[in-house]
Amino acid sequence: MDYLPRFFLIFMILLLIVLFYAVFFSPSGLKGYLNKKAQFMILTKELETLVEENKNLFEEIQRFRTDPAYRMKLIREKNGWIRDGEKIIIYIPKGKEVTETSKPLGKEE
């Protein structure tokens, strides 16, 4: 019966070694926890950025729906539309070549 306490002590030491390894060196232990925490922080910042961008886009959509002058400004800028009697002046700096010849904006034949 003298071997039972010794066996129990050896078993506890081995169990302690296995648990120590599991906590500090396994991929799901402390190292995994720190990786997941860093990943969580990155995703939290990304979420905050996306929430802010979503808010700005929502406000822009609301303004587009309610403000006719803003709506006309956006449509003209995005599509290059001009009104009757307006002319578009395109400035090309010296040394730059025109790579594409096209019809004047807003004039389709």
C-alpha cells in the first residue's frame, strides 16, 4: 500500500505538466487567446469604421431623396450632364496627351 501515494504524486505531476503545456504552448491556450484578442480588436475597429460609413451613406441617401438641388448636382457630376447653353471646358496640362477622343459630354447623336 506504500506505492499508492507515490503513484498519486507521479500522476499529479504528469497532469500538472500536461495542463501547463495546454495553457501556455497549445494553439488554443494562452497563445490562441492572445491571437483571438488581437483579431477581436481589429474586427471591432473595422466594425466601427463600417458603422460610420453606413451612417454617412444613409445621410447622403436621405439628402438625395429630400434635396432636389443636391440631387441635380450629383447627377450632373456623376454623368457629366450639361444644361442648354452650358459648355464644359476640359483642361489638359502641357506634356499630357489626349488618349481618347470622344464626343462632347451630354451630346449623343
